[in-house]
Amino acid sequence: MSVSTQPEATDRDFSQATIDICVVDDDPSIVEMLGETLSNFGYRCFGTSDPQEALEFVGNGKGRIVLCDLKMPSMGGWTFLEQALHRDPGVYVILMTGFYSIDSAIEAIKHGAYDYLPKPLDRQRLKKTLADLAQQFDRRRRIHDLQQRLVSYLEFHGIVGRSPAMIDVLEMARKISRHYVNVLLAGPTGSGKELVAHAIHQMSPVANHLFAVCNCSAIVDTLLESQLFGHIRGAFTGATETRAGLFEYADGGTVFLDEVGETCLAMQAKLLRVIQNREIQRAGSPEVRRVDVRLIAATNRDLRSEVAAGRFREDLFYRLSTIQIRVPSLAQRLEDVPALITFFIKKYNAAYGKQIQGLTGRAQTVLLRHAWPGNVRELENVISSASLVSLNDFIDVHDLPEHLQKPERAATPAKFWRPMPLEEVRREHIERVLDLCSGNRVRAARMLGIGRTSLYRYLKREGRARPATGIPAA
Ligand SMILES: Nc1ncnc2c1ncn2[C@@H]1O[C@H](COP(=O)(O)OP(=O)(O)OP(=O)(O)O)[C@@H](O)[C@H]1O
Ligand SMILES: [Mg+2]
């Protein structure tokens, strides 16, 4: 039953006019009467005698306030309160009863009701209760707007975060951007190295030239050589035409080499030549060509220990690392998490056509307690999937991925410890990392610190030999 009459002009203001209130009472005459009263106050009203219908109203995120009778034959007010809060913890339920007592009122508030009103309802009291709520909504909306504006202040070339650790990174990036020839960006996977590389290029004198990206770990060595340096016709089987590589293509601009620590020693020798002499040779060609490029390389490995282990050329390491910027893990700058959440909610509201306002308090607590092994990329994935599944204005715990819904396991692993065979620990760990990387095996192998082939071999042994689900963004 939908009720709407002309509102009392003096009672109406902007925030009330945008608030939907649901009235549920088994007595249809009360539903009608209350509907009229609320419309006169200036609210939009939806009335029903069916508690199930009212719960759907709550579940669909249509209304934030419910006025509910305590004694209804099909479902009591207490059960309704519990189920409504389960569907949307942000809903405000006001219980109405003809059997009012202070004890039961306190009990109702303890169980999550916003208020507990005696029947017949006192018009002025109801008006005041709803006006307080409308004011609270208004305040929240203003805080939300302020947060949105704050995020744009906290954004720098698409990089959100003003923790002291990030300020250092951005300050260094700004300082070197006018002068760099080679830069090394170190930091764990998903921490934002590519974003920082892009910002450095954008602030550089060659900003109007190309920023070319190559992910060295995503392609096999022979293809990598051809991609970076180009090849001549007939250089290898399938080379049907002569092609320029990325260094020539980006001449005058910047080449970003992601995962430089994954390159083989032969490739490293060729990179050293580019850095030292700005010279390249297309595969299969004796001709030496000069290129004028700036180079930004990134790695999530500790290159110094790679040098010690003989897997990375020492001379290349010293050449690359004359300017080194370390991008901190998200765990080292948890104060950036709230601004990043606001930023990603805005991003995915636009992408999915949603109007999510934020997170419920308990969902926020879960995210602030998490260790973020996948760093900002993991946080972005969490907000993206939660935005997609959430039906309400606020993302709640049940919208978050399953592994986050049981935070105590991650927070206190010792409590859950049991003696397990090493093989089982290994299997569980690999599964969790694969889960974290959304099944992306290249990224998972990197996070596990093992080679791609070792991971493929392991999965094959486990009978999971289907093809990898993707390669990291280049
Ligand atoms: N400070 C930040 N503000 C906004 N978005 C960010 C920030 N840091 C990272 N991101 C986003 O997180 C994702 C991962 O970032 P990026 O690709 O730059 O990480 P990376 O360090 O290069 O990771 P990898 O080592 O796996 O290549 C991207 O979608 C990026 O836009
Ligand atoms: Mg990267």
C-alpha cells in the first residue's frame, strides 16, 4: 500500500523529502493513518501489513527507516528487528507497542532498535524522532561529500595516499622527475610501482612523449628480446617481417620495465648496453641503433640478494639503482586505507552505476585489521567485488570476500594452529595465495617467490593442469 498526500509546507525540508520510511503493522488502518501522518511531515512512505514485504523493502536498500509494530501474528517485532538488521545493518528500526515499559524499551535499544515508541503514537514525539534521524542522514551525507573532496586533495597523478611514507615517495618522485635517466622502483606486488612510474614520466620533460610498458615476467625470453629490441625478417621462425621494438617505439619518451628481476642473464647484458650507451640491436641484425629513452625499472625482488645468488648482474644492478625509490607495502601505511577505500568506491560506483556511500563500521574494522599481502591491488579487488555484490548503500561484512569474513583466523593464526604435515601446509598456503591473486598463476608464483614453472609443475601434480587465468597487467 503506497500512501502519499500533500506535505505540511512548514514541516518539509530537502533531507526529509528524500527519505523513504516503511510502516509495517498488521492493522491496515494504522498503516494508512501513519502513512498520511508521515507524508504530511514531508517523508516518502511505503506501508504494508506483511512483515516479509517490509523485509524485502529493507533488503533492496530502498528505505533506511522502518516503523514496525511489536505484536504481529505472522512475525513478531523482535524477529523483524533481527532479520532487518541482518539484511541491512545500517537500517533504523523504530518499534511501536501498546505494551510499553522502560525495561522493554532498553531491551529494544540493546538489540539494535533506533527507538521504541508507545502506542498510540504521540505525533510530536514521532516528528522529533524522525527529524533527528533526518538531521543525522544530512550530517552523514555532508561528511561523505567532504570525504570525496578530501580524496581529490589526497590524489596526485592518480596516486591516493598522504601517509608520511607515501609523501616521501612522491617527494622523491617529484624531485628526480626532471633529471632522471634510469630509476629503479622497488616494492612488493600491487603496491603501486607502475602508478609511481607513470607519475614520474608525467612530471618529466618528456611527458608529451610515449610511456611504453613491458612486463618482463609475462613473456618468454626470446619474445621479450623481440618485443624490446625488435627483429629483422627471418631472425627466427615466424619472423615474417622486420619490426621495431619498444625502445625504438618509445624513442624520446620513457620505457617502463616491470619485473626486471625476472629477466635472464643474456637479456640483462642487453639492458646494460642500453643504459650505458643508449644502443640497441634488432634481433638478427648487426646494425647498432641509437635510442634516446629514459628507463624506469621495477622489481618486487630483493635485487641485492639476486646479485649475491648470481641471478642478477652486479653491474646492471649498480647502474639501475643509482636512483632507487622504495614503494612501501600497504601494511606499512595503513593510514592510507580509508582514503583508498573512498577512492575505489567512487571509481566502482561510476563503473557499475552504483551509489554506494561507504562501509558499515564493522566492515571497515575488518579491512583495517587485514594484513593486505596483495597490497593496494588486493584492496582495489575487494572494493570492486564488494561494490558489485552489495545491494545496500553501505558495504557490509557479508559483501566482502570469504577469506576476509573470518578475520580472526588471519589475525591470530596461533589460535588455529594444529600439527599438520608439511605437504598440507604447503597446499593450503598455495591455495590461499592463488585465491588472493584471483587464480592468476604468474602473479601467484611471484608472490610465493617461486618460478612459474615450479608452480605449474605443482598444480599439474595436484591434478589442476588447466591453463593460467591471466597474466599481470603490463
Ligand atoms: N596509491 C594508490 N592510489 C590509487 N590506486 C592505486 C595506488 N596504488 C596502487 N593502486 C592501484 O592498484 C593496482 C596495482 O598497482 P600497480 O600495478 O601500480 O602495482 P605494482 O606495484 O606495479 O604491482 P606488480 O608488482 O604486481 O606489478 C592498480 O590498479 C593501481 O591503479
Ligand atoms: Mg607492476
